[in-house]
Amino acid sequence: MPIFTIMSLEEFAALSPDDQQDHLWFYGSVLANRYEEAHIFLLYALDSFFVELQYDAYQSRLLRVDAFQSPDALVPYLPLLPDDLLAAL
């Protein structure tokens, strides 16, 4: 596995799905999880951006990886995030 350093959103998006997951596992911080019908969503903080993973809860399968910087995408997580993080946004 390659050695990762702080990376930009664009660099993360250019990684293979396996390398994205490795980078999240070793360097990401889980901020929240939420459930919506048959889906589980995990929110990570990573370097200067966030990453949301969407899983199929019944098949235990990763469906989507979405990396973003916009605080607008955090709206579904606002009730779940700590006040100090919200104040920093």
C-alpha cells in the first residue's frame, strides 16, 4: 500500500475505490452515521474535506463514496454533529 499524506479533495477523488477506503480507514475520523430506509451513511472528516459512504444495509455492500467540502452537504448530519465542530464550520 502506498504511503499517504495530506491530500486535496481532487487527489482523493482520483484514487481507486480501494485506496479511498484505505485512506479513510487510516487517516479519516468518523463523525456520524445515519440510517435511511435500507441504507447506512457514514460521515468522515478527512484533511480539508468530508467523505460520505453509503452502504446497502441488507447486502453489506458499499454503494457510493461522495467527497465534498461544502457545508451544505452536512445538513442531514447537523443533529448528530458536536457543537464544537458546527462552530468551526
